[in-house]
Amino acid sequence: MSQNTQNSSAFIEAQQYSSFILSNLHDGLLPGQFYRDVSDFGSGTTLNVKSIGSATIQDVAEETPLVYNPIDTGTVTMSITEYEGDAWSVSDDLREDGSQIEQLMAARAAEATRLLQESFESKFLAACNSVQTDANPNNVNGFAHRIASGETNDIITLDHLVEMKLAFDKAMVPSGGRVLIVDPVVAATLDKQVNIGRDVTDFGKMILEGGWARDHDFIMNIYGWNIITSNRLPTGTFGDGTNSVTGVVNVALSVIDDNHNAVMAAWRRMPSTEGRRNMPKQRDEFQVTARYGFGSQRADTVGTIITSATATA
């Protein structure tokens, strides 16, 4: 007897679940402009990227030889370190006795999507914090890119936004494409300090439409920062060399293009799903797995503002 749709239904369903997951993961993950995608290295677990420093000029005098100055060069690296997945199954008895089982399986697949989205986002934001050195102002051209609040209850203030704007300006970071990702508690603090509408800027709209909208809120654009919320920022005790705060690390980024991204990311295995029939246990089994990693690319286009994760005033 040949294989047909009547005696091979388990494999047809496995293909449906796989398509459901794959079609939704792209929307669930971070917008691509938040990091430089270097997924084109096809083997090995560590990628070395060449970097070039700044050149210098010198005064010239007649009949005086110029000094031959080398330009600084180096490498930055990233590694495939994350290996994550999820698995679930449905028994024959449940298919026979239950109702709306296919809706249950679709919801289970959606949950796998959500978990991978949250894990990827949390580890990306942790990687942004790891670009910097803790308990250090991380000065660039003499201006701090790491600020720990010294205010009452360690709340954020508008002065912090102005200081970070100045730091980015002095680091010659383009004014377009600046994003500040804050905890919802910090967003509430800013709401109390600023009476401003929430009209989304064109750049903010592009970010939200690119996938960031799920579980996030556009707060405002102020001092050039497109401020967006996230519940997955790093938490703990961090400092800037002067103050130490137990709270949340709010992340400022330039995401205007790949050259200005502070973090690299690479997928060795995009989230993929497999399904199989387990005959001894009389059930259909499904699993989704992914491999990826992050690496620090540059420190002059990232800033952090460390504030309370609970206080709004």
C-alpha cells in the first residue's frame, strides 16, 4: 500500500507547525538595523573582524621631511555561544479524545516563538551593556558614555538625556538613528517630567514596523532620542566609577547603519523546526532549535544610563 494523506497525516501536520513558527519568528525578533548581521561566515565558531583606527595630520614646513605615522589596526571578535530550543508532543489519545487540538498545537508553537524572541532580545541588550566596562565612565573624547544616576531614588532625569546627547555629539555619532531603550518604569518617570505628545517620528515608525512593536511602546522623541520601552534590559548592580546603582541598564544606541552598530550578531542556525512520528510512544513530536551569538563591534556608539527599576519619583 502506498503512502498517502490518509496514512501520513502526522507528517503533514509537522510541516504545518514548522511553517507557522518560521513565518512568525521574523516579526518576533529584533529589527535588523539594531545590530550588524555577520551571519555570512559559514563555518567555525569565532569570527575575527579587522578594525582601523584614526589617522593624524601634522604641520608641514619647507624642506622638512614629514613623519611617517602608522595607523592603528586591530581586530574585534564574536562567537557563536547561544544554542537554544524547545520541544513538544501530542499523543494519539489526546487527538482521539480531545477537541480543538490543532488550535492547541498552534498556540504551543506561538509560545516557542515568543520564548525565542524574548531570549534573543535579552541577550542582545546584555551584549550592548557588555560593550562597556562596568564601574567606569567609558569616556569617548572626554565625555562619559556610562552614567549611573545619583538622583534621589536613582531615577532618570532630563539632564541624563542631555548629557548622553552631548557625549554622542562629541563622539561624532550621527544625529539621525539614535535610539534610547528604557524600562517601562523609566518611561513612566519621563512621562511625569515631560508633557509631550506621543506622535511617532518617521524613524521610530520604521523601527516599530520592522519588528520592534511587539511588547514595546514608543514613548517620545526628545533631545534627538527615539525612546522605546523594553522589559528585557539587564538588571543588577552597575556603576560608572562615581555612582553605583542597583537597578536597570537603559541602553542608548546609534542604529543608522552597519558601520555605527555597537553590536554584531550572527545566526549559525536560524530557528528551524522538525517533526517526527514516535511510534513506540504513539505520539507526534516537534522541536525548534537555533544557534547564534553576539560580539562587541564598537564602544563609541553605545551609551548606558543606570537607574532604579522600581522608583518613578
